[in-house]
Amino acid sequence: MIRGAVFFDVDGTVAPTSSGQHLAEFLGHAKVIQEVQAGYGAGTLSSQEAAVLEARGWATRTPMEVRGFLESLPLVDGIAETVLWCRRRGLAPVLATLAWDVVGAHLCDRFGFHRACGPRLELVDGRYSGEVAEQFDELSKRDFAVSVAAELGVDPKRCAAVGDGRSDVPLFAAVGLAIAFNATPAARAAAHVSVDGTDLRAVLPLLGAWLNAAHTSWE
């Protein structure tokens, strides 16, 4: 029985670094992406503007190539164990992220997340064109989580979110438990609780306490 969901961010949370920056090292536009992500973090670029600039470096590459590059993406420890912990307690583990959709798909296949969201790159004849096919921002991320909760038949307040930055703030306001993990000051201020570490299992005591406290009211 599904009791709720836990929405995990990718960049800065499940991955201690930026998946876009990691891929850019292979795609050959690392300096551009560093500047783009700095602009997004500082608030001088919107997520849509950042996505357009980042997408250009993907031109002529194939999804298979990118999947290969993702095999070496740095990740925190304890992801598989955390996903299993959630599933055993009736919580659907979901990736709510602004990372490209191919990143979320890779992590779902590798660790068993329920599903993922993210901006989508245009494909033409099996290769990326360098254009964005579908934009996705922090409000889209929140709306995705709310829609997943509805599909699962649960109130968003029976869901939790784990994230680290600017894009998590709207989602944090929509769920019953918001956990800032290795987070920026803005994300910490928007969260209910904060924790730091190199292992995703650091959030499990917080999720467990929340579940125990909510158990009576959920019955």
C-alpha cells in the first residue's frame, strides 16, 4: 500500500556535484556550463535561460553516448538502501529534479526510483539537436510532485522532499516534511529540518520520526 512519496533532488543531493557540469566535461563545454550554473545559482539566469545555453553543447550527441558518460557521475553513498527503505514503508521514492530527463532516467534504471522529471532535449534522427524540447523550472518541479501525489492517491502533506537549493524551495512549501540535505542557506531556511553528510541514509532518521509522528493521523 502506498502511504506517501519522498521526492529527491539530484544535483547537490543524490549527486554531490552538478550532473550538467559532469556531462559538460565529456561534451566539451565545461567552462560555459560553469558560468551558466553560476548565473542560475546567483539568480541572474532563469532555469529556462540556463537550459537553452546548456542544450547547445549537446548537439550531434546520442542518448547512448550520454548514458555512458553518466556511469561515472559522482553520487552520494546509500542511495539504493534509501530507496529500499522508502519502498518497505509504503513511500514511493521519486526524483524531482531540474537535471535533464536522461539523468533521471539513468538513476531510475540504476536504483529503482519510481519515476523522474526534468527538462527534455530535442532529438532529431536519434541525435540531440542542441535545442530544448521541453522546459522545466522550480515551479514545474513542485507541480510534478503534486501531480505524482495525486496519481498515487495521497495528499502532498503525506509526502516528503529532500533537496539542497533554490529549485527545491517551492516544493518544500508543498509537502509535509522538507529536508535540506547539504543545502544552501535559502534551502535550509525553507526546510523543516536540515542534515549534512556524504550518505543519503542520513535523512532516514528524520523520515522515520516523521512517519512515526504522522502514523496516528494517517490511519
